[in-house]
Amino acid sequence: MGILDGKVAIVTGAGQGLGRIEALELARHGASVVVNDLGTQADGSGTNEEPAQAVVQEIEALGAKAVAAFGDVANWEDAERIVRTAVDTFGDLNIMVNNAGFSRDGMIVKMTEDMWDSVIRVHMKGHFSMIRHTMAYWREKSKAQGGEPLYGRLISTASDSFLMGNVGQPNYAAAKAGITYLTMSAARECQRFGATANVVLPRARTRMTMSGPWAGIFEKPEEGFDTFAPEHIGPLLVWIASPQAAHVSGQVLQLWGKHIRVYERPQAALDHENETAWTVDELDKVLGSFFEGKKPVEDGFALPMA
Ligand SMILES: NC(=O)c1ccc[n+]([C@@H]2O[C@H](COP(=O)([O-])OP(=O)(O)OC[C@H]3O[C@@H](n4cnc5c(N)ncnc54)[C@H](O)[C@@H]3O)[C@@H](O)[C@H]2O)c1
């Protein structure tokens, strides 16, 4: 018996990297999996149906059920079709893992319009399209069962690039921040069906982190524990998707190597009410002393770069 027996999952961008690991791990724990992938190059260009098919074969070799759903998560019709594939093939949809994406890094002053648009599109519109069609299905299902809570898990993939405001990744950091707050909004809305929505922040050695300006940051050690092996993410995905995490929603969880972290919501460090509307001089008095001694950027909103 697996803890996800009878559950139906979609994993987007599951043809390789983290998505492949997640799809395999969900299947190992009993879920039937729709393997979505567009088969792009690392920069999001090109298409290839083979990676999704190959992962379907790997899952079937485990004795679990899988079907491929080739398509672009940021294309409205494709997203709808991927959701329908789950329901038509396996009779339901319980776990929606948004993972597909790519990065096209560059400093702001060198970034082209296409680098910005393509990265925002695949992550933000990709997550939104899949969440939108999944939740529409859940809403209908919930109505059909007289408002009884259903088994629903939305899992989004962000990155601590947004927590740190990574230099050289303005498009990616913005997209991942957008994904996080999209997921917080989804968590509030899907609570009425009994579903949850959470964000995971991985750190792993994949095609994405083995090329481009970040190449080598997650290198494999010659010996000892492989901190950045993508396999480490699997158990976190399964746990969030499991019945054990029915009460866990609106959370941001990070896992890499042997580390697990849960981030807290942003807190107000200064919260001051004036007797009247603020003047520049009054603001200067309060803010001037608050920022006294604080370093620019280093003591700003974003976490220190790590
Ligand atoms: N690797 C890391 O350290 C790391 C860290 C933080 C976040 N992430 C996030 O994890 C996710 C997976 O990244 P990865 O490192 O496994 O990269 P990867 O390049 O190995 O895999 C990404 C997959 O997404 C697919 N894809 C791209 N565009 C698509 C589209 N429009 N529709 C469907 N599929 C599409 C690609 O074909 C590819 O198989 C991404 O969202 C990434 O931003 C990765």
C-alpha cells in the first residue's frame, strides 16, 4: 500500500530534472501520473515529445500507471487539455504539481524584451493556466458532491532566487515571487473545496543549474553526501501531496540535501501611526532614525545572497 494509492497527479515539466524525480516518486507511492513536458532546450526553445514518453515508460516499469501529455503549460488550451487528460485517463485529478520552466539570465541593462516575456510567461502564466483549469475542475466536482471536501493538492515551484532578489535573474526572481503570491491566493480560494496549495523551493543540480551563469554552483562532490542531487526533493513532494498534510496550506517550504526550511510570512519591522497625514519632515524623523545605520540593499527586504 502506498500513501498515494488511488490518487491522480499531474507533474508539469516532468520529462527531466526535478519534475521527472517528482513524477517517479509520486508514482512509487501509488499515484497515477500524467507526465507533461514540452521537451524544450534549457532556454525554453524547441519542442520534443520524447522526454515525456521516456518518463512514462520509467513509471510503467515500476508497475505504476502513467500517461504522457505533451504541451505548453502557458498555452491556455494545452493546459486545459493536460487537466482533461488526467480526468479522462484516470477518472480524477487530485495532485497538481507545477514545475515546468526555464531561465534566461542576464543583467537588467542587457535583458531583452523576449528574455523578460518568455520567462515571465512560462512560470507565471504556466502556473496560472494549470491552477485555473485544475480549480475549475475541482469547483465542479465539489458542487456535484454537494460541497463535500475533496482531495486536492496544488504544489507550485518557486526558487529562493526571489527571496534573495538574485542579481542577473530579474525576470526569474519576479516570476518566482509572482508564483508564490499566486499560490497564496489559490490557497485561500481552494480552501472552500478542502484543497491545499503550497510552494516548494528546490536547489538541485539539473540542466538549469549546470549551464549558464550559475553553472557549477551545485556541483557533485567527488565523495561523500551529494547535497544537490535532485532526488532529495521527492519525499517532500510526496509528503505535501499525502493525507498527512491535509492541514498544511499557504506555506513556502524549501528542501535541499539534508536541509528542510519553512519560511515565515513577511513581518512589519516598523508599524507607526501618525496623529495626522504624514509630512516629509515627519517621515524623515521616523524613517530617518529607523534606517540609521542600516546598510543599503544588504539590509533591504531580500534575504542576503547565499
Ligand atoms: N534546479 C534548481 O536548483 C532549481 C531551483 C529552484 C527552482 N527550480 C525550478 O524547478 C523547476 C524545474 O527545473 P529543473 O531544474 O528541473 O530544470 P530542467 O531544465 O531540468 O527541467 C525543466 C523541464 O520543463 C520543461 N518545460 C519547459 N518549458 C515548458 C513548457 N512551456 N511546458 C511544459 N514543459 C516545459 C522542459 O522541457 C524540461 O523538461 C523550474 O520551475 C525551476 O525554475 C529549480
